Amino acid sequence: MSEQENNSAMKVANGVRETNSQDGAVLLDIDQGLCFSMNPVGAKIWAMVKDGRSLDEITESLGQEFRLPSTQLLEDISDFMKQLEKMGLVSKQSSSADKRGFLSRLLARHRSA
């Protein structure tokens, strides 16, 4: 992944619901009608994704908690994020939409209507 991708956050799909326990989390994608489970570390990553944290921020947070080499963590977390994206649970946020303010997005919608 490029540095820009490491600093961009992922967006959780609209149809995803979750429940958490000490054993991890279970995700239900109501649009696909599928259920996914993850261990406690996966659940921590999921929570940070929901909070809008970037790959670099997630790596830094887990690195402080688990004291593992950042290169290995970055690779593992990146693989996990790719799996979430492949399953349709998350998607990359559009960088152009993020840079525009609310009013600009509103006016763009109005013009296209």
C-alpha cells in the first residue's frame, strides 16, 4: 500500500451491523445476508475503522499495545483490511469528497439534480 492509502480511512458499508463480546465480534451484512466473525484483535481493528482511523493510526495503536514490529503489523492489518474490503464490509473513502466542505457537496448535488 502507498503512504497515501495508509493515511486514508475506510468507510463501513451501510448495511453492516455488529455485536461484540469478549471473544471478538460478529458482523451481519444485511444487504448481502451474510454473517462474519472475528477474534478480539479483529474486533479492535474494526472499532478503529468505525472511528475513521487510518491504517497508520491503527498500526500505531496496536503496536503500542502488542509491542510488535510495525512493519509486520502494517502488513497484517493491511491484509485484514483488504479482506474486509473484498467481503464488501468496508470501502475506501473518496479523497475528493473528503476534501470538499459540506456546502460544496450540497451545491454539487443541487447542480446535478
